[in-house]
Amino acid sequence: MSGWLAIAGLGPGDAALVTPEVGAALAEATDVVGYVPYVARVAPRAGLTLHASDNRVELDRAALALRMAAEGRRVVVVSSGDPGVFAMASAVFEALEAGPSPWRALDIRVLPGITAMLAASARAGAPLGHDFCAINLSDNLKPWTLIEKRVRLAAEADFAMAFYNPRSRARPEGFARILALLLECCGPARPILFARAVSTPEEALCSMPLGEARAEMADMRTMVILGSSTTRTIARAGQPILYTPRFVAAGA
């Protein structure tokens, strides 16, 4: 088959953070498939067809991309950040596994991108400098009880935590419950970062002790990072630096 499928991460927002590998795939593509705001980040050109679709239809767009690649087209499925982190790579492979067997012979590549989690951490310093975990707070595809269980266990294990999709208009109460849980498990002094729209003109960073955090400080464009018990704050003019040391004392 002459067609191929690339599952690409467009990074957190700034075009300068799109990798050369992803840029090269987009330059060769005949079709780009993705969620409306992500497809809008791809410049139109002759010979390129943009297929934008709404949220929550990931499997439909994955199947469309696989069908077009099987027809010999050069297809790029775009996600923000990295396509393998709460994004389209898993959806494509779910559709591949459930689809016709000839699809498995396709040339399929996953092209990594800079995640919102890593971009936010870099802006703040290095709060993910030691062991950490990432948790998606959306309960669209998993039960809320599982989210709370994972947050509680991550707090017990003393991970730094990066939270995706913290608060939407459809579920504004969930993040307030998570903050209350974290306060119970970690105490009020733990540093927390709210990093909104990192690398875009709307970028805004704010860090504070956990006890001062409020649910309304986050929305769906916000990456929330909670430090571990060892995460430190370096005060200075402007935004303080947050970092988690590379070591943990024996017996901690």
C-alpha cells in the first residue's frame, strides 16, 4: 500500500514547538484529520484536505483516517501536545484492532510532541524533576471513583502530579472535590501550579500553597501541577521557580 498514517503531536500551542518531524509529515500529507481547534492550527495549502470534527468522536475520526490511508492517501491525525498522552494515538489503535485485517499492514507512525505537562513544568522550573504521574480528571471515559482512587494513591506514594482536563463547564464540581482530597492527603503547604494556555498569547502562570488554591482557578486549558513533599519554591521577582530535587533521603 502506498498510503500511510502519521499520528502527530502539535505541541502545546506555539508553532516553534512543533517538531521538525511533524512539520515534514504535514508537508507531505494529502489529508489532516482531527478535532476542530487542532486542525485549525494546520495551514491550508493546495493538495491538502482538512477533516475537522467535534470532540468525543475520536473513534470515528480514527476510522476515517485508517480508511483514507488504506485508499493510498497520506494522512496525518493531529492532536495537541503528544498524541500518546490522553490523545489520538490510543483511539487510532483501538480502531485498528477492531477494524478490517488489511488495515494492520498500513504504514503507521506515531510522531511525538511536547506535552502541555512538560511545557508547563518547563515554564515553572522543574516541578516534575523527580518521580511523577499524570492523571486525566475527565470522567467521560472512566468512573469518578477510579479518578479519586488514583489521586489518593498517588498522594500516598508522594508523587508530584500533573492534572489534565481539571475543570469544565459540564463538571465544575469535580476539581473542587480533588482539591479537597489533596488538601486532606498532602496538607496546605504543598506547592501547586496553575499553568493556562502555555506557549500561547493567553499564557498565565500562578503558583501558591495548596491551601490557597480554588477550583475556579482552572479550566480545560489549564495544566495543574502539584508538587511532592520535596518540591521547593525559589522566591524571586515575578514568577517563583518550582523544582523537585533529584534525590530523596533514605528512609523517607
